[in-house]
Amino acid sequence: MHHTFFSVRFRGLRILCAFILSFAAPSAWAVTLMPGGAPYLSAGVGVFNLVGAVDDGGYNHTPAEFDAEYQSGYRLYGIGYVLGLLANTDGGVDGYGGLYADIALTPRWILTPEAAVSGYSQGNSKDMGSTFLFRLELGLAYQMDNGGRLGLKIAHLSNADIYPLNPGENELLVTYSFPLR
């Protein structure tokens, strides 16, 4: 069964996105695409398959997920590369690489969209329909005086309907990122 982000099934995720973005709404007119700077290493913990979309095998639960991510400090026109690895407690593992940007909504609030391609190993986890997947993320973090960032990240992982089976999955993670310089 195929569900899009705008279907009724994802209503809760859309509400969560609106809630996260509402923190920055008053100052959204002063957004700034951040130039290059320190690279960041991020660790996150959260849930895999947040909205419980069922695959053809009946997989329908939300195991814990752990994520580690490197964001390059080098950026071209504000866009840098990202490398990451996530694993869930059902044995699913996903390695990904792609592009990201840091957008300063205020001097303290940083919005980070990401787009990546990935390689997925199912383990005893959800059947995603293929090994080759696409990943979209949106993170919002509070940057502290030491440069560390505490944030929330939502992500979607799917094969973009290039294979017959595409249940997709959504994640919600609490993250902490620290500068490597």
C-alpha cells in the first residue's frame, strides 16, 4: 500500500512538522543560509517507523533507533555533504550520504534540511522494498554557546516508488551535535 506525505495516514507527521516550525515562525523573515564553518558530529536516539506503516510482511511496530552523522564544514553556496549511519533494535541498518544546509532562523535556532541516498540492510526490521533508498530529513536545533546543538529531527526513508513495494517509514529523533573544531 502506498501512502504519500499528504495522505490522511501522515496527518500526525504534518502536525509535528508545523509544530516544530512554529518555534521559529516569528523570526522566519530573517533566515540566513549559513556559510562553511566547523564540521559537526551528531548522535541521535528515537523511533523507527513512527507512524506504523505496514509492509507486506505485516511489520507494524516502532523499534528504537540510533543515528550517527557527520556534517562537513566545507560548503559550496551554503550546501555541504553529510554521511550517516542508523540502526534500529530490529537489526535494520541504513548507511547514507547526501547534501545538507544549515539555515539560521535566529542566532540560536538552526533548521537543517537534508537529502540523501542510502543502502539499507533489513535484518529483522521492515521490508523497504529494496536496498537502494532515498532519505529526506528536517532537523531543528538550539545552538548553545559552546557551538553544541540540541535538536529534534524528523526523517522519511523510502525507495520513491522505483520498486513495486514501497511502504516507506518515518523517524523521530532527539539529537545532539558537537563541532569538531
